[in-house]
Amino acid sequence: MFEVNIDGASAGNPGPSGAGIVIKQNGQVQHFSFPLGDMDNHLAEFTACKKALEICIENQADTVWVRSDSQALVHAVEKEFVKSPLYKSILLDILRLADQIPLFFIKWVPSKENKMADELARKAIHLNG
């Protein structure tokens, strides 16, 4: 099982953004910080999820449990729907990726349970060139 914590962050809304991803699997932990350019905080959250799923698929994950402190992201993925046209295409990307994983779960967690992903996302903001 791949246990994945994700977070997106923006300095401004929109502004320079980053994605933070923590993946635990078989006792190993991987940390990722991705600069995302300028976007709003919600798009950064969705992008963090997409990147995490891409990493899991590259590593042939068959069970993935994603945890995010973004209620907007978790609800959109669970309902397979988002109102804003800005997020529709990335939600479709996330759903296509999730369909490639035999067992996929997503769960909302409070921010206090997502500190490492948050730190990585904030670090990634500063990696924007």
C-alpha cells in the first residue's frame, strides 16, 4: 500500500505555488517538492494530487490511499464533479489516473496531520524560477 499525503500552497491567490508529496511504502518514505508556477491554492492542491498519482503509477502501485487537508479536492474526487471550469480538466486527469490504480482511496485529514506535505509545498514555492 502507498500511503500518500499531499498539499498545495500558494504565496498569493493566485501567486507562486508549490506541491508537497509524502509517500510511505514498505517502510520507506519519499518526499517531493514541485514548483508549480503561478496558480491559485485550489489548483495547487489538485495538481499535487495529480502528480502524486503519476508517481504511484510509475511505481506500479496497486493500492493507494491519498490524504489531503483540502476539502474541496477530496469532495471533487469523491463526487467526480467540480463546479468551476478552471478545475474540470485537472479533475478529469485525476480520475483517469485513479482508474489505473486497482484500489484507490482519498480521505480528508486535518492540517495538523498533514504537516510534512505542507512544509514540502511551501518549500516548493521558493523553487519557482
